[in-house]
Amino acid sequence: MEASIVIPCHNARRWIGQSIRSALEQASENIEVIVVDDASSDDSAAEIRTFGSRVKLIHGIWRNGSTARNRGLEQARGEWIQFLDADDLLAPGKIASQLAAASESMDMIHSPLIVREERADGSSVETVTRPTADTDLVERWLRWELCQTGAALWRTEALRRIGGWKEGLPCCQDNELVLRALQAGLRIGFVEGPPAIYRIWSEETVCRRDPRRVVRQKTALIDDCLAWLDREGRMNDRYRTAAGQACFAMARTLAVHDIDEAAAYFNERKNRGLIAVAGPAAPARFRLIERFAGFKNAERVAAWLR
């Protein structure tokens, strides 16, 4: 078995059929598809069964995506393993392209990602994301570019060796997993091939329903990464800047919900040298106002302009 595709599912009747079809269309008889139904109360299981023997269905009650992924990891027979959320898709040829680039020296391969924002009127907007040029793996991770769940193809044995997915983590599960892979010295490569498709269709998905929780978890992971770099004697200005830009973007996210909370976060990070007012979250007007009038006033102007 060349590769296994594991799809955790919880009440995803609306999407799961499309997700499974994108997995089955990877055009290889050496691919198995495993769907882990985690206590769905809708008709997800009935939809999954329509695919018959082409899909292995596992039932359980865990109420946690990472736990469901680990159950699939336990059952997978493929040398390589792909995880795909139940509302996401794989472009045709995605896995074949990655397998063609695989070598004995690689433990994980990632590809570009299409972020597809689907609107209530049926229209959608797509953005292609790929690693920033001239950045190493740690810097890519600090920039949150390494990598979304569906974009990665893992060597199964290597993933099992680092303990699989961290169960119980409420969000940022893929980022936490990749950080542990980096810390364990797993070998990660990138191939410019067909993408995974990450669908944003609701504000109630795991990473969007509670922005404050995401900021807390992401900040904790960044601090973990920086502490590791310090211990290893690897900290440098590029890593600190990348972390600072990520923290600045999170401060701006918080400001949409509570400007005082955002200012407190901004100042705490700034006092630690972990704010960089730069990057996509820092347009020229904002930078100018922040420089002369401070973060809170810059956010007030931004809110007025919105």
C-alpha cells in the first residue's frame, strides 16, 4: 500500500461526499481511504456507506479531531499518509505529485494550498498560498506557512515515531504537529504541484469560532518554538522578526473584538521584543499612525475606516 488517506468526520453530511470523492480520484490503486466517523448525529455515516468497499469506515466516540486522526493512523497500511478534513478537498494528482518527489531522505512533503472562502450567495474567492521564498523551515513555521493539514503528506512510520497528533488540543493542531516534527529533526520538503483546498464556509469552524482561543494557542506555540531555538543556540534576527510579525497580526485580530485586550497583548509582546509592525497586517497608513500615536490609536483609526 503506497498511501493512506484519513478523513475525520463529525456531522459533516453536507461535505463528506465531496471530500471522499476527491480522495478516491487521486488515481492510484495503491491508495486506501479511511473515514473516521466521530460520534456524528447527522447522516454522515449513511453518506460514507454509499461508497461501499472503496472506503474503510471506523466508528467511535471521541469528539476530538486529533483523536479521530490518530485512530486512522493506527489503522493505516500505507507507507505514506494524508490527512484531510471532512470539509476540505484534494486536487487531482496531489498525492501522485508528492509521491513522485518523495525519496528516502524525506519524512513529510507539502504542496501549495488553495484557501477557498465560500460565501452565502454561492460565490467564492480563492487565494493560493505557498512558502515565502528564501526562508528556512523554522521561519516558514513561524510565519504560519508550514503547513495546513491537507497540504502535507507524511511518512507513516515517521509520524508514528513522534507520537501522531496531540489529542485534546482545541485548535492549531496541524501547526503543533509540524513544530514537533521540526523539533524531532524530521526531514520536510516542498513540491510545486496540485494543491489541497482548504474551505472557509462558516464562522463556526474549529479555528474561527473563538479567535481569542486561537490567539492564545498560537502564541503558546510560538513561545515554545522560540524557547527551543534558544536552547539549541539557533535564535537569530529573522526568527525573531517572523515571530514578531505573527504576534502583531494576532494583536490586530484581537483588536476587532476588544481593543484594550489587544493593546495589552501588543505591549506585552513588544516588551519582550516580539512585535514587528510589518508584513501584510501593517499597511503604510497603520504603520505611520502607530509610530506617532501608538497601537490603540492606530486601531481606532482603522476601525473608523472600516
